[in-house]
Amino acid sequence: MHVYKERAAEIIMYKEEEYRRYPDSKEASTRNYYTKYVGRGRRIALHVVIYKDNFGEIPEGYHVHHKDGNPLNNNPSNFECLDGREHSRRHSKETYESNKAKGIDNLCGGSLKFKDVSVNKGKEAFKRREPIKCICKICGEEYSTKFYSKPSFFCSGICKSKHRRDSKVDMEDRVCHICGNVFNTNKYKKSKTCSNSCANHLRWEKRRQVVI
């Protein structure tokens, strides 16, 4: 095999056919692997061709993996055939460890320093933002907010809580532990009885058990 460069592409010859790699490409498939165009928008990778020439056809759902993690090392001894899910898991682990070693935040995909700068810029931009006027849905009072794209509808936490209570979204049915009647209460309350009399009876039952 012979490798030479042509403009932005690196070209490698295999069995008198050209396989190209584009180091500056935004697509990982053409940036990291030598490929050949085979028509209808499809490309075939050089390492796949070499694997087939040495080991035969690749089972459906399986991929050719570079053992040493170097996609440019296309020696047949560097290949192994893996299930697609296992192949993806291997690459995800390699990417995570590589990013961690470089000080890159695997959650946001950027450097930790860049993340801190972005957060601070966002806070400063929010401080400079001009507030807009809104009308509270509950009390009808006018209030100001800096949330443009997703403004609140309430002037305070009190009005917001009242709206939630009025909507009864947190209400649920329970069975009284004493009389067995069904009663409706807020799901965040620890109520076990339907009335004060049943609550008193439940407390009396607990005291009696303690005494016994």
C-alpha cells in the first residue's frame, strides 16, 4: 500500500484502488478512516475490505474494530469482529477515557475551563437583560420578569401555590384506616384518616398498642 496526499485528502492505494481520508472533515467516518465511494451515496471503508480479504464475510449486525484504537492501523492482526452494540460500547468508553485525560467534560463535550467561562458570560448577560411586564394569573397584579422565552405566570410563590391547589393536580383518593371510607387529600400529606374523629381514634389505637 502507498500513501500520498492530494489537496485536503490523504490517499492510500490498495489492490490498485484509491481509498481517501479527509483529516479536516467534520464527519468522523471520512476523517478517521480511508474510504472509497461505491455509488448511491455509499462509501466502503478500507479496513472492512482488508478484513473480508483475510477472514471472509462479516456477519449481519457485526462491525470491524481496531484493537489498538488506531483507525489508521489497518494490519489484519489489529482487527476483531464485534457485535454492533459491543462495538459502540467500546468506542464510548475509549472516548470517555480520552476526554477525561485531556481535561474535557464528557457531559457537555467542552473543556471545563470553557464551561466556566460560558456560565459566567450567561450570568452577566442575564443581569443586563431588560425586564418585561406581565400580569399575574391569580391576583391580577402587574409584575416584572427577565424570562422572555418562558415567562412565569405568577408574581410570587404564594400565587403559584394557590394555582396548584386550585387545579387539584396533587389530589388523590385514599382509604381511611379507621372507617374504610374513601377520602380525597393532597398526595404530599401523610393523612391516613378521613376526619378528626377518625384521626383521634387512630391515635387512641396506637397508644393502646404501646400500653399493651
